[in-house]
Amino acid sequence: MSTKRVVIKVGTNVMTNKNNRIVGPVLQELVRQIAELYEKGYQPVLVSSGSAIAGKEVLGDCSYTDPSTRRQIFSSVGQPRMMRHYYTMFNSFGMHCAQLLATKRDFAPGKHRENMINCYEGLLSEGIIPIANEDDAVSLTMSMFTDNDELASLVAELINADALILLTDTDGLYTGHPDDDDSHKLTEVHPEENVEQYVQENNKAEGEGRGGMRSKLKIAKDAARKNITCYIANGKKHNVILDLLDGKNIGTKFSS
């Protein structure tokens, strides 16, 4: 088969339990699937949240009250912890991974973008799994990514990905609250369809991530318009990534 590129974004809600603690087996299952994708001839890129939660697990709290500074502190402490998890897990499959931290300005046309493309191309050609996240320590509030869904979409466009997978803690986009009896999951959505009416508002605590279904919906539609097939699916389900790319009817697919 020809080499296909897929960007996989895993959200904080996927990798944590109800007590906001990172669940190792969830990360292990994620890495297992990426390793299998690689063996099948794919070039996977992982966009991983979780650094802020990982930092809060270590520190408990910090004395700063400014939200931006608190986020920088938690993320800066948590980022190496997340990479230690991933390094150990990929190594168990005989694979290498690499960390790529970026700010939104790095994606603007120019030398920064060109240099980032060179880095991704070099890593992928060497069979190394790039793991991307926002560079929280230097990101300016006015130019931060909306969330890691946006970062994942920019990376997908940067490397000319064939598919973008947004993993969350629900099975896809529903016509109402997923727990409601009269709500059903949409299996496929086209960019011109007005499905925004179905999105539920959500409130997240500090460190739980900034993304939500509204953000994912916008990102997924934008990706589909650029001929990047996008999926929203439940990252806690066994084999979800492989099943999506095998064409099984799970999650919500966005295509033009």
C-alpha cells in the first residue's frame, strides 16, 4: 500500500479518570495502535494533551493566581512527565518518538514554518513518531491555539495528512446529549450540513483542556473542506483508531 499519513489527537478527557488522574493503560492502548499503524505502512503523528493535568498531579497546586502563569507552570512541569510515559511505551514496541512543541506563529508562512516542515519530514522518514503539543511556556495569550484540536488540524495540513482523528470521551457527534434516549449519533457529516445546533455547551475545570465538541466540529468541517478526512470518536474504546481506518462504522466521519 502507499504510505498514508494520519494525525491523531488525544484529549485530556480521554487519558484521565473521573478524579482527573492520568490512566496509564489508556496511553498504552493508544501507543499500541500507533505502533500497529506504523507496521501497516502508515506515518502517524500524535498530538497529545495532558501536560497541565500531569503537572497538577505532581505539584498539587501553586501559589500563582494568574491563570496564564498557572497554566505555564503546570504544563512546563507536566510536559516532561508525559514524554517519559510516551518514551517508555514506544520503546517497549521497539520504536522511537520525538517531542515537537510549537506556537501558533510557527505555522505562519516563513522560515519557522519551513523549518517545522523539515523537522516533521525528517522524523517521519526515519520512522520516528512525532508527538506535538503547544509550547505553553512561551505562547502568548492573544495568539494561543484555541485548543489542541486546532493544533492537530494545522499539523495535518502542514504534513499533507490523509486523515485527522480527534479522540474524545464520547462516541461522536450526537443530535442531543449522548445520554438522552431520543438522541442518536451521526455517522457521517458533510461540511455544508448545519449540525452546530446539536452541540452541547460544557464547562471545564482548570487543567482539563480547552477543547469541546463545538471546537471539534469546526475543525472537522475545515479539515474535510481541505480534503482531509476527519473522524471524531471515543478514545477510550479498544482499537478505535485501527477500526476507524479499517472503515468500520464507528465515530462520526467528516468528508467532502
